[in-house]
Amino acid sequence: MFFKQLYDSKLSQTSYLVGCQQTNQAVVIDPSRVLDAYIEVAKNEGFEITHAVETHIHADFASGLRDTSRKLDATIHVSDEGNDDWKYQNVPEDTVFLKDGDVIKVGNVDLEVIHTPGHTPESLSFILIDKGANTETPMGVFTGDFLFAGDIGRPDLLEETTDTEGATQEGAEQMYESIQKIKEYPELMQIWPGHGAGSPCGKSLGAVPLSTLGYEKQNNWAFNTEDKDSFINTLTSDQPEVPNYFGQMKKLNIEGLPEFNLKEITVDTPESLIGQVFDLRPFEDFSKGFKNGSINIPYNRKFLSFAGWFIDYNQPMTVIAPPEINRELQKDLASIGYDQLKLIVPANEAAEYFDDSYENVSPETFNQNYKNAHVLDVRTAAEYEEDNVDGAVLTHYGHLFKKDLPFDKQDKIYVHCKSGVRSSIALSALKAQGYDNATNVDQGFIGIKTAMQLDTTN
């Protein structure tokens, strides 16, 4: 048997390719929309991708399931559990719909299906048995967003993203029962989760890529909370903020996305820019000059986790960026279901559009002046609860276009996050809304606390 774990650090998303070395057939578990990595691995190892399976309808990334059928002629397998509101639509005629107890055969590798609802009603896990090794002992289980290293999947996304009233409570109750169900399996069984640290699909995901059931039974809080009410209260409390694009992903992954292929993108400096404008330069450069209304999301490994809060799926997009990132950027945007990139303005030719800037101040200057101004904290609620500047107003940076702020447009506003990255994104959003006196605090809350400590010791 061949086993390959593939990790997308930009989405903290994990998928898998498993092959039978006796028949050269392979299956992809939870494929992302850009199939290049799976195709390359299969080609290098001499496999044909004949099957693709999905643990559940994803909210955090665009599924590549249907493209495995269109591009690779693979047979796709999806859940037929859950209620009628959460069924896959527009899938190929030969799609296999799975129920608890079914078995997917990929050569001499078996994937036994178990229904593990909680994160979503239709959620499945797949227990792997390598029949080619003449064993009936389960090697491991692909758990999707049901069970992670150190945590379990959150049950509130349906209610948060689709306004499905009561779904959080129902999901939490189902998750409790799913945990009791998985306890009965051998402790030696490996846990192959769908996400790692950094994913908003849970609140304390571990950074290790896999675990074992025995280890999780000893160390994961969910296995050590016997009282059902306490379990539900812990699971439904203090979950991280839900990115704005999650609702769109649910819809697109149910209905299906068009086939993804790279296309030619115009590189130019036209008189007017197209649609929503994202400026991908480092925030140090952006602050000195930018087009008012553009959103500053530096192009790095956290690009998608930031951009997903602001993308309007109903508008085309212009980016200010180096043209050479064209192909990679298209793939990144496609991975969260966005295909409307229309124009790239070269970053070194964009100054003609710039009509705004913002001020950066040191933590020391902030500490001297903030009591006579307004303070906006754009971190998460959990960060704010841990410690905050006295009198600071909390509004998550991703909510700045959705929530009314208790400031007048002409007020002096000091904006900070933890280290200075998210606040720079927030500044671009605030400037777009006419908060002309918004100011960024360099080094964020870390710098503020350090400066305050130095003041008390001097």
C-alpha cells in the first residue's frame, strides 16, 4: 500500500492519496480544487487515480471532488447521510452515495464507512484496512473535520453560515455520540485529520500531522468529558470567529463549481480598475501610498486566511501585485472558489492610482496619547479577553465592513492587533469607509505591552 499526506499550509487543510501497489489504483480523500499535487504524486508513483471520496461538505475550501471525475475519470463517493437539506447536487451519474457500513474498495485497500455526524450532519469517516497485507486490523481512520489531533470539529458552522436555527445544539449532541462510537475501535488506529493548527474549524487543533486513537483517548478533552451537558457546553463555547467566505463555500460545494483551469489574465495599467481591488504589497509599502478603497492583503502564506474575510464573490477583481505570481494566485483564489480575477496591475507601476496613505506610530507614542483618543482592537475575542488596552473597542478586522463602529469619521483612532499585520489590513478597510484619521500602531499589542512595562520600570 502507498500512503501520502498532502498539506496546504495556506488553508491548514490536509488531504490524502492512498494507492494499492498490486493494482496501481489510487484514491484521493478530501481533494482540494487544484488537482496538480495529486496528479504529480500519482504519476511519479505509477498510480491511476480511480476513486475520490469526501468526508463532508466543506465550508473552508473549494472541493476538487467533481474535477476528479471530469479530469481524471475517477469515480466519486459522497455521503448520503444527514437530512435532505445537506445533499450533494449536480454530481456525475455514476456517483456512489455512501451510508454507514458501506465499503469502498480500491484494489486491495478497503475504506470502511462510518457515519460520524457532529461537525456536519452528513459527516463520514473512513477506516483503512490494507487487505493486500493480509490483515483485517484497521491501520487508521480518515476523520475529516470530526476528530483532530487534540480537538474535535466545531458544530456551529451550519448555524453561523446558513442561519440553520438549532443546528449548533443538534450538532453538539451528535458529536458526543460520535465520540462514544469511535471509542470502540482499536487504540492503535492512526488518526488522519482534515486540518492542522491554524484552521478555524476547531479552537485548539494540534500542529502534529496525525495521532492515534489511544493517544487522543488519553489527551483529547473530548474523550475525557463524560458528562454530556459539560461536553456540549465546552464544545459550543469560545469557538473562533467564522470567516465570511465559509457560507459561500458551503453553497458552492453543495451545488458544484465549474472545472478549474488556468486562464490568461490581463496585465495592464488602464484608466480605471475593474471591480474590487486588492493590493498585495507588504503593509510597509502600502501605508506610504495606495488607492483608497483597495484592501491590503500581503501575498504570503496567510493570504487566503485574510482575503477570505473580504472577497465579494459577485464582483470581478483587480490586484496590485507582481505579474509573475499570476498562476499561483489563480490557484490560491480557486482553492476558495473564486474565479473572477480579471486584471493585474504591476506593483511597480501602480503609483499613478495612489490617492491616500496612513500614519504609523510607535508603541511609545501610542502610550503617551491613547487616553485622549479612541482605540480600536481588531484581534479575536479570545485575544481580547486574555488582555486588552483599557477602553479599547473590539471589532474583528474581518467584520469592519459589516459592523457599525462607535466613532465619528473625523475621530482620531488608534488601531492595533497583536503584532501589526491585521491592523494594517484593518487600516485599508477603515480608510475605504472614510475614517481618515485612523492610525496604525506598529508592533501591535506586543509592542504596546512592552512599552508599558518599560514605562513602569523607568
